[in-house]
Amino acid sequence: MLQIESELLLIIRSVREHMSETQKYCVGIDLGGTFIKFVALGRDFRPGPTLQLPTPVQEGPDGVAKRMVAGLEQLMQSQRLSREDVLGVGIGAPGPLNLADGIVVAMPNIPGMENVPLRDLVSEGAGIPAVLENDANAAAYGEFLCGAGLGARHMVLVTLGTGIGGGIIIDGKIYHGANTFAGEIGHIIVDPEGEECGCGQKGCLERYCSATYIAKRAERMIRQEGRTGKLAELLRDNGAITARDVQLAAEDGDKFASEVWDSGMYFLALGCVNICRLLDPDRIVFAGGMAKAGDGLLGPVRKHFKQLHWSLTDILTKIEIAGLGNDAGVIGAAGVAWNAFD
Ligand SMILES: [Zn+2]
């Protein structure tokens, strides 16, 4: 009888442990210059609803850390999570960062945010272990876990915005490199005699196909070469044009706009071929403002990719548009915490 009882106790304990195991969560926090976002992610990697609070820019680093802890507690309360339910917190922040020590080295849009031990401030404030990750890497990890990277093992995220950033996932893990500089896809050199880049190199990829430079190139060609068409009219009326203007005019059949857009897509495809040669990923995923062009981006990139790709094998890497939009970073930050604390 005693033996049966003790066996029963063992079974109950293991069921309880299993249940509490399946109910654990990690929380992701994404620090931006305007908003701080929060999300809880269970072991099934199905993200819950996100919470968004304004970034208290004027309150400096301590104010930012306090807002992060307050938001974390608000999120936990709304989802009825206790401290014991949360294994850890992942914080995504813009670089430069010292990942090993959890320090934000600089964040120009928040005054005083220099050499701030953000990881420890949040962890100590909340009483929950925390880990810091670069926001581009976190976004790549989010897409990998829950978005356009689902089912892939090796994935590269290319973020197309004012600049070009990225993140590399190899064998399901973020690849940081020896000095955490891996994934700076925007600074792959595509023309050694090309334009000078702010980074000190010449002919970096982002000088040819970021949203900023596609718009700039069109403006320059209109002003210096007297190019005409829809974009010239827009520039005259609005004083500026955007990459979106270029893409839409190209889709409408404007010859000059098509030329500028297609040139940008050529360089983007060139970057993708180089990524394939080096890393052979299952998938390359485009995110950021320019990815909203959808097929307007994928169509020409895939066309050039096919032409530039080697002929030794079929094309095995798929090129897709990101699926999580602006939530990739916060979801990925929670995923980073799962990786660190599970
Ligand atoms: Zn550069």
C-alpha cells in the first residue's frame, strides 16, 4: 500500500512539473526611439497580444529602464502571469551594444543613453533574468521562429529601410561573429570604385538599394541629367520623392522610374547571390519599409537573382517577404530569452 502511495505521489509530482513546465513564458521587450513594445511567448512560440508604451525619451536611461519594468509588469498582470511563470526577458535594442555585458553603448535618440547596463537595470528592477540582443538580430530570430522563416534551419533577414541591415540565423541560432558585427549586409561591397559610404568603405550595397538611395538616385538623375516623367513632376510638386514613389511609378510603366527601381533591385539580387555563396541559407527574407512593395520587390529581385546565380546547381534558396511586420523584433527578443534561459 505504502509503495503504491509513494508511486502515486511521484506520478502526481511529475504531472505537476510537466504542467508548470508547459505554462512557462518568456517576455520580449523591443526598445525603439518612439515606442517600447512587449510580448509574452509561450513554449509553443505562439505570441500573445503585444503591449506598446511610449519611450520616455526625456527621462534618460533610468526612466527608460523603469518604463520597461513597468510595462513588463503590466503585460504580466494582463495575462495573469506571476514571476515564477516567466523564465526570462529578452531585450532588443538598436546598436551599438556590448552583448556580453548587456550594455547599450550608444543610442543617439535618447539623451544620456551611453554605456548603460540596460540588461541588469531591467533584470534587477523586475527580479527576472534578462538578456540583451541587437534589434536587427532579434527581428531575424522572430521571423525565423514565427514568420517567413518557419520551417527553415538557416535564414538571412535583410531589412530594407533608410539603410540596409540584417540578421543571420545558422542552425536555428543567431550568428553574431567574433565581434558581433555579423549580418551587416548593407556594407557588403558591390563596387570597390563606387560611392563613399558613411562607414568608410566605398561602394557598399546600401548605397545602391536602400530606400534612401533609390530616392536620392532618382532625384539626382532628374536634377543633373534632366530626366523627365512622373518622378520629375512629383519632385517639382513636392520638393522630394521617396522609394515608394519610384516603385509605384515603375509599376505604372514610367520608363525612367522603372530604370531606377530595376537598378536598385539588381543590386539587391547581387547581395542575395553573395549571401548564398557564403551561407547557403534555406531562405532570404526581406523586411522593413521597402518590403511593403511585396511582389513589386520580389518580382524584379527574383528575376535578377536567377540571372546572377551560378549554374552549378539549381536555385535552392527561397526569397520571401517577412510575415510579422513591426512585431518581428519584440517576438524575436522573447525567442532570444527562450534560447538563453530554457
Ligand atoms: Zn558602408
